[in-house]
Amino acid sequence: MIPLGFTSVIALAFIIERGLALRWSKVIPGRLEDALADVHSQEDIPRVKQLASAQPSVLSRLLLVACENSRWPRAENAQAIEIRARHEMVNLERGLVVLEIVVGIAPLLGLVGTIHGLITLFSGLSQSGIGENAQFAGGIAEALNATLTGLIIAIPSLTAWSYYNKKAERFAVELERLCDEFLRRLYRSK
């Protein structure tokens, strides 16, 4: 049960941390998104830089790359944004692998606990014999608690992992759309 307790603490910590990190306002601030609609040419770059610097987020870091490379040809600027976007996506998905591991390991730890409990129960019975059915049933119930605990840890971890994975994918699509739209507006006059 000690490894299961440790696993549950790790899972809970990563569920909370990813929940805080993957908020819409942390990745794509609405104010910055709205400001992109007002970009019409290269003259708007200083305003975008100012807003992006004032609101640190994934979108702001991508826009700063686009602004810094605005003198480059559009294709090269887009490639620079893509490289930075891959880096940002790795950061967004950070910790999800830990949840994925918890999903796999928690039920296995529970099963190990159950087997250990049953071995202990049966070895005790081999020495003392079957005295009381209540003692035997209590021993089996105690052994099965480990499996139940493992599943109780794995199910919310699987739910969180799946939810955060899909959320990161949605962010990737939205960030790609916003950056592409920004580049189209930025290079419209060229």
C-alpha cells in the first residue's frame, strides 16, 4: 500500500499541475487573440510585441518569434514559428507521460499487493490451519483492497491523461490557426 500511496500523490500532483498549466488564459490569452484581428501590416508589429511581452503565454512567445523574424521571407518565418511551436508543445505535454505511467503501474501495484496479501494469508493458514471463516474472509478482503486502491488511482489518472492530451491537441490546432492568420495579415502587403 505504501507504493500505491506514493503513486497516488504523484498522480494528484501532476493532475493539479497540468490543470493549472493548461488553462486557456495561460496558453492563448483572449486579449492577445483579439489584438491579432487588428493586425493589418508590418506597422502593427510594435503593438503586437508590446502586448505579447506584457502577457507571457505560449501564443505570445510564438508571436514574438514571428515579429522578430518579420523581415525574413514568409516561408522562413513560418518555419521559425513551427520550430518554436514544437518546443512549446513539448512543454504543454510535459507531465502527461507521468500520468500515462501511473495509469499502467497503479493497477499492477494493486495486483502485486493482492498477491502478496494472499501469499501471506495462505502461508499463515498453512501453519495454523483454517480456524475461522471470518478470519479467512477478512484476509482475502484485505488483499483485494490493494487491487481496488490501484484501480481507484488509475481511473482518475486515465481520465485526466486523456482530457489533457485532447486539450493539448486543441491548443496546437488553435495556435497553428492563429499564427497562420497572423502571418497572412503580416505579409499581405508584400
